[in-house]
Amino acid sequence: MFQATVCSERINDFLRADELIRQRESPNDQEPSILLDNCFFSWGKEKEHLKDVCCPSHAHTKYPYVLYLQITLDVQKGELHAIVGSFGSGKSSLLSAILGN
């Protein structure tokens, strides 16, 4: 029940968020609207040195929360995609990263 409540609150927060102002259209419609390739995202304040990080090239970073997504996401203009996964798998974090939050 707790997981359902948390998920419901996250969905409501996302749906109630202000819409972003559209950026100018790309001159080439063949270019992806969203393109991620083996991205590194982190949230939080610097606190302690991380010893075990999924990505060795980022082992020097100091963040309490690190999310490393080994993901390639290529979304073309007009496409519809669903982000699905188990509780705590990073769905909300991925959406936050795409939105730049």
C-alpha cells in the first residue's frame, strides 16, 4: 500500500507541474527530440567521497545520491514512450533528468 501511495503522489506531482515553455523547433525533423547515451546524473549536496560507483570515470565525484543510467534513449518528434519499472527503479529520476530538474 505504501508503494502505491508514493507512486500515486509522484504521478500527481508530475501531472500538476507547470508546463515548460517550448524551445524553438529543430530545423531538421529527423533529429531526436530527446537523446540520452550512457548518461550520468546526480542529485544532492556534496557530502562524502564515493568508493563504489557504477561508473569508474565518475568515482571522484562527491554526492550522497548517485544515479548512473546505462541507457540509450532516442525519442523522435511525435513519438510516445512509456517509462515503466518496479518501485524504486529510477523512473521518476529519469523523468527528472530529462526535464532538467
